[in-house]
Amino acid sequence: MPRLAVLGQPVSHSRSPAMHTAALTEMGLAAEWAYEAIEVSPDGLEDLVRSLPGEGFRGVNVTVPHKVAALALADDASDAAREIGAANTLTFADGLIAAENTDASAIADALPRPAEGARALVLGAGGSARAAIWALREAGAVVNVWNRTLEKAQALAGEMGVGLDTRDPAIIVNATTVGLREANEVQPLVERGEPDLKPFPLFDDGLQAEVVMDLVYGLHETNLIKAARAAGALTIDGLEILARQGAASLHLWTGVEPPLETMKAAAKGLT
């Protein structure tokens, strides 16, 4: 039986196994394919990845904090993965590791309005931020980047040819891990009062944007999504992106078009 997995740290709240299992079932492949979650530290990533083909794995999704390292392990990579400098999907075939980045297409496809000409601000400087910057830039947006560590933002902006101007973005994409803990706590956000945006000091004067996307996902909405909706923005949460990037990876591995709506419902715990 071909095996698939998501690799991350932590993966205790991962929705990927349920999401992929639901899709494989609807695709008629559940008896042939299996998908699981594997927790791995950065120090153990290379040894684990190189051992997986021998254990029957055909491919893996890679999540925080391994996306940049995953690209370095690949023997070959798509143009997108190379230009982004990070991979969230590895495929094992013929003794080789191939890297792809389906985060970028998921982000672009989830936007509720055209990005061309719009000012976009990406929060973060890791692998997910790279994918967001590339996707928005390729869609014609005027992209800027912000990070709590200015030096990281400057380095990434210089590398990817974008700016550092945080003023008046029409599109905001959070590609940091801020909100991961709150999204996965037992107590729902509705019981905590006003959303706390203190980790994002650039929003001290209010959150103003037409579209806000948060790549963080979990049991509850993040403070950023809650605040953005209250401010009247169109919002896209991390579960939407999770389902879209997962569907693209699953198609890559199986050659069969996955049921996106089923994956969305499973990611949200509705199936």
C-alpha cells in the first residue's frame, strides 16, 4: 500500500490525515493509499525523509518549520519551488526526491479578488511567507514584507525583490506562527473578549485591509481573522489554504483530481 504523510513540529493538531483520508475515500483509493502524520524535529528531518521511500512512502507534505530545509533535500524541484526557496511537497520516485510548492497556488487560488495592482503585505519571513510573496508577486500585486525581526524582513525583501512599506495594504497575508497556540486551545475565542493583535504592532492604529488571509489553522479562528472580519475585510482562514494545497499535492501523487469541497469540509471537522 502506498503511504503518504505530513511532516511537522508539532503535528498534534494536524487536520491533514482526516482531510486526505476523506478525499481518498471519495476518490475510491482508500483501500490502496494511506496518509498519516509524523512529528519530526529539524535535526531529524533529513534522516527521516531519506528513510521514507524504503518504508513504502510515495510522498509527504512538509509543514512548519521544515519547508526551507525540505527543498535542500530534493534532487529536483519545480521552478516555483526553486524561486520561492521552499517546498511543502516532496515526491519519492525512481530513487529521487522531487520538490514542489503547492502553498503558492493555494494562496493565489483562494484570493476572493484579483491581486493585480493591489498593495499586498506579507507578515513573516519563513517558508510560508516565501510562498505568499511569490504567489502575490506573480499575480501582479505590489508586495511588501513585515517581520518582527527587521533584519530578516530586509534580507527576504532583498532576495525576492519586494518592498518593506507596511502602509495601506489592500491584501494582508499572515505567514507567521502567531495565533497557532490560540487557534488550538480548548477555550474558544468567543469567550475571550476582544481579539488581541499585540503581536502585530503595525496594527496598533487599527486593521485596515480589503482582504486578510491567515495561514494559521486550528480548532478556532485566530485573533487576526476575528479582528479582520469585525473591520469588514474579506477573510480566508488557514483551513481553506490547507485544503487547497493538500488537494494539489494529492493530485500530484495520485494523478486523480481530488474532491476539494470534501477536503475543505474534513479540514473544518464537518465530516
